[in-house]
Amino acid sequence: MAIGVLALQGSFNEHIAALKRVGVKGEQIRKPEQLQNVSALIIPGGESTTMAKLAEYHNLFPALREFVKMGKPVWGTCAGLIFLADKAIGQKTGGQELIGGLNCTVHRNFFGSQIQSFEAEISVPEIVAKEGGPPSFRGVFIRAPGILEVGPEVQVLAEVPVPSDKAAKSDPAVENVEENAASEQKVIVAVKQGNLLATAFHPELTADTRWHSYFLKMLTEINQEASSSTSLSSEDLSFSEPPKYDLPIFQQ
């Protein structure tokens, strides 16, 4: 089982090292055709505008969108979260192209600039339930985005308090949304929707591999569901449409 890691820019080497620690091979992905050789994909943290320009240059966006639509597991960290969001605000002039698929609104630099990067202990009950370990995770936030809104099908996995001196409010279009987030004193920083996982922080920059293990379990569960669905469809077909020829059926 090979896991692809988008290797255009950012912390792709750190993700590959983390995958190695959990016994899985990570494949660097730079061209559309390379996606055919992997079962799942990680989009790492980095500079989202630069990554988007490089992805556009290599004509990766159509293949990445198709990968998501096929139901294959995709995990975006920091800049990768922005890529997966259906809507991103607080972008540079001209904006950037997105992959989409994750029903949420992301603010690109919600926590402020590079010098406002920080670490925080995050409550992660879903991760603890699946992976065990301590009740919190040490999140590394580097010029991090924040998730302002999510759709009903999106599962919230982690939130952090909104620091008044770090919440970016430079975009008038999101003033009301951010005021709501501030009034609740928390902002969403990790979500899951079907085959998509997204974190505003960088698990690959820590020694804690529970998020990587959790992502691998998503792949196993999705493969099992696909196998069950295929088996059920075959059974239904055998009852409703009997074969025209009485030939033996061999299953490998």
C-alpha cells in the first residue's frame, strides 16, 4: 500500500518520514499520472498560493479533483486544508485555484502572520477513541488557517480557543462570521467528511503519529465499504438477472 504525498512545496518530506514510522511507504506526487499508483493522498502544509501555482503549471488540478470524486482518502494539512475547502477567503489578490470537495469555509490566515505561529494542546476525542494515547494532541500552527463554517455532513474533530490578538479580521466579507467564532471563543481546526480529512495544524512536525494512523484506518474502512458494496451489488444482480449461459464462475 503506497500513500501519495503531493511534493510540490512544503512539508512533504516530513509526512513521508511520519508514514515510514507507521510502516507505510510514501510516494512523492508531482505529475497527474502518478496518482494512479497510490491508494490515498496527503496534501502537506506549505505556502498555499505557491503550491496552487505549481499545481496549475503541472496540470494537476483536474487529476486531483477526480481523485477526490473517486472517493479515495485525501488528507490536507494547513495549506492542504485550504486546497480541499469549497470556499477560501482572506486570499492574496487574484485568489487561487482550489480542489474543493470539503463543505466548509476556510480563512487562509485566520491566526495571523508567520510571527504569530504557535503551539497548543488540542482535545482530540475521536483520535483517542481510535488510536489511544493521551487525551490531547500538541498542535503546531504555522501561519495557520481556521475553519469558519462547516456543512451538516462535516464531522468536527478539534477546536481551539480564538486568541483575540491572533484572529485575522482584515477581510470585511467575513467580519460577521469571525465575530460569531470569537463569541463562541473557539474555531474549528480539524474536520472529516467522508473520504476527506483536514487539519489546520501540522501533525507531521511532531513525533505523535496518531493522525497518520487514523488516516490509514480511513483507507481501510473505505476499502472495506467498497468491497461490501461490490459484493452486495453482485448478489442482487445474480437474483434479478440470471446469467444467460450456465458457465462456472471463478473468483480469485
